[in-house]
Amino acid sequence: MKKLGLVFASVLLFASCTQSKIGYVDVEELMKEYDATKDMEASFKEEQEQMAKSLDSLSAAFQTKVQAYYQKAQRMSKKNRQAKEQELQQEQQMIQAKSQQAQQTLQKKSQEGITALTKTVDSVVKAYATTNKFNMILGTQGNGTVMYADDAMNLTDTILDVLNADYEANNKK
């Protein structure tokens, strides 16, 4: 019985010496409130609007040509009608191709931006964990991955402050 008590005391002593320091970050909230994310989204929206305007002007010019064709089609020869229809069809395909290309370009830029933001967040979290001697920082989204944690373990606001301060320091205008 004495040995069992001694073993139990040793286990408690060992457990208290090797206690881990763990925290968690709400990744969804962090990315939503990170200034770099906000700036990237604003830039992305502006670029998207510019591309839409450009495509709209191409489409409007095309629609004007189509309307002009329909007004003159009755008086055109069959050969001229076919040639004009083929020309209009090629222009429509060109506009569709430009639209697809614009969507792909925006999608690629968005993915590259998200990847860059994720790398930045990961490196800041790693540096914070190392500096503050955390053994582990978990990432969660909403109430998903971490089923329960003491609010004192929530590092979201702290990490967000570090990220935004770093972003502001590197992007002073």
C-alpha cells in the first residue's frame, strides 16, 4: 500500500512538472477581423468591379451590333447575313472567353491571397507560441473543433492584435 501511495505521488509530481500550456484561436474570427484580409477583400472587390465594367462595355457594344444586324437582316443577301452572323457569333465567343478568363484570374488571385494570409497567420501564431512558451495552439472555427475550452485559453484577440500591429507596421501609407 505504501508503494502504491509513493507511485501515485510520483505520477502527480511528474504530471505537474510536465504540464502543457495550450491555447486556441478562432480562425474564422481571426481572418474576418485581420486588417490584411479586409484590405485584400477591398482590393479584390475593386478589381472585380473593374473587370465587370470592362466586360459590360464589350457586351453593350456587342448588343448594339446585334440590334443593328436584326434591323438590316431583312434587306441583306443570304451570303451577307451568314457572314454577319458568323462574325457576331465569333465576337460573342470572344466575349465569353474574356469573361471566363477574368473569372479564372480573379479566382487565382483570391486563392493566392488566401494562401499568403494563411502563411502569415501561421508564422505569427508559431512565433507567438514560441515566445510565450505554448506547447500547442489549436485552431477552431466557431464552435467546431474545440468542443469546450476555458475563455482564458482563447488567444484570438491577442493574436489578432499582433497580426494587425505587424500588418500596420509593414504597410504604413
